[in-house]
Amino acid sequence: MSVALRNVPGGRVASPPPHRPTDPPPYTPLAIASDRCKGCELCIGACPHAVLALDVGVVNPLGYHPVRLIDAAGCTSCALCARVCPDAVFTVFAPRKGA
């Protein structure tokens, strides 16, 4: 233990900060299994709020540009994307209560 403390100023290790509750993770209405998406764009055409787009900066293991959610706040969790997807890449979450 003394070897590790030689490099610490004053030879003391600061105690960790007190535990603070963290903010909940940001809400996302969709989980997309990008590794299975074949980029057919059926979901993009079916989305009434135009919140989905192909991610042309990414190529998944299948060799396709997967779809991504471009506006989480605009998504209403209507699940039309999931209904038309032939590869079942979408998991749709209900909106938060009170939101």
C-alpha cells in the first residue's frame, strides 16, 4: 500500500465523495437492435412523425446502414415502426406517466 501512496500528494488518498442520487437516464421511447437492421426503410415511411432516419455514418455487422431515432421528443410510441419491421428490431416503450 505504501508504494501506491508515494505518488499521491501528501501520501493520503482522498475519501470518495458522498453518495448522491443520480438523475434517471434520459427517456427514450425506442430501443433499436441496430445489429439486426437491414435498412429497408419501411419504418421510416411508416412513421407519422418523421423521427426515424438511416444512420449513414454506421455500417452494422450485416453490412447495412441501420435506422436510428433522430428526435426522441417527437416520438409518441405509436409502434407503427415496429409493426412494419420485418426483422423486429424495435422495442417500443410506453411514454412516462405525467409526460
